[in-house]
Amino acid sequence: MKRTAFAAAGLGLALLLTACGSDDGGSSDTTTSSSSMWTTPEAPKIDLSQYPALPAPSAPAAPTVDCTYPAAGTAAKEVQPPNGTAVSTAGTVGVDLTTGQGPIGMTLDRGEAPCSVNSIVSLTEQGYFDNTPCHRISTAPGLGMLQCGDPSGRGSGGPGYRYDNEYPTNQFAPNDPASSNPVVYPRGTVALANAGVDTNGSQFFLVFEDSLLQPNYTVVGTISDEGLATLDKIAAAGVEGSTSPGDGTPTDTVTIETAKVA
């Protein structure tokens, strides 16, 4: 798989999001080390009121769905694909991340993204996220997020399988031009990183500032107030220089020590 770009409202801003299903250690490494932080002047803020919110999700059509998780690349950490038979579309499930910077609680919504939530829960229960880094942070205008879920820390690792996009991508008809228009992913959103539509794996991002993206990133849930405080602390510590100002590795190392289903 390849790295893909966040479409930041047509601003000419190429903010790269990596979420690959194999750990090849190649040129898609987004964690280039640097001893200095970006010192370029702060870019002007984006007026997000010009852009629409995420579309309202549809109610689940059935109490369960069957999910498919075809093989994709080599797993960055040995893990089994989840059972995709009769996956519930009802209710929510909590996943608590313990990091060296503080706790991050997540509430995942089975109704909006049952196959995605099923995968995250399975990976959590297998210890996939334990002792893994959050390898990327962005504090650039229009994109405030921390990206985690790759045990390799390179931004190229995945679980060895993939699965399709769900909400909000499934709210648009195929080839609907509106699916290419940016929408606001609000502060507190948990969403999946990908390398293109229907290439989801293990990587996810935690939104700590309202962010402008095409609706091609599956929303799986929300972040607790305590978790947002942790993310604000991480963001305030800064970004190590990478390919773009305000986008790189967290200055303060962020490691998911444990991930537990609540």
C-alpha cells in the first residue's frame, strides 16, 4: 500500500497520512528524526464555518452484519483477523488507552462502523496496541490529530488484513461528487487512517482540533474529556520537524502502554 494525502480543503497543503497494511520499512517512513522543531511563522487559521459538518449517520439496517477481512500485506505484529460473522450493530464499547502522557478513553460506536469497531476490539483484546508508539502528530491549520496504531512506528505497519470504509463514506452514493468535498471532523473524533478507500487496517487518529478532511476516513467513535486533556498536553509540547511545518512526530514521545476494552 502507499501513503495517501489528507485533502485539506483545496489549500494546496499536502499533509500525508500513512496507513499501510504491510511493514516494508521503505520510503513511506514518516518518522524522520530531527533535533530541531519547526520554527516557521504560524499559518493563518482556517474558517471552518465555511464547510459542512459530517453527514448524519443512517440507522443500522439490521441488528447484525457480516464483515470481511481479506489478507493485505505482512502484519507488523502477529495477530489473527477478527471473526466477521454476525457482528453486532448495537450500542457502544469503550477502549481505554494508557499512555506515558496520560489516559485516553475512547467510546466506539458499533452502529456507525460495526466492522471497524469489531476489528479494533479484536486487536485490543489480542494486545496488538500494547507498547506501541503514536508516530505522528499534526498541529497544522485545519488538521489537529495524533496518529497511532502502527507497532512498527514507521507509519507503514498494519495487521495483515484490510476492511472497507463505513460511516461517513457510506452516506454517499458511488461517484457522488460530494464525497470529494471536505467536511469538518470535530474535536473529539476517533477515525481510521487509510491508504485509500477500503484499505483500513490498524492505524487510527485522534482529533483534538476541528479538522477538515474528505469524508473518506471511517469515524469509529469519540474521545473522553480526560483523553482530550491528554491530547492537548501532547500537542502543546510541539512537533518534531518532518516533511511539513506542524506535521511530524510528537516532541514528547507517546507510547500506548496498554489498550483495554472497558
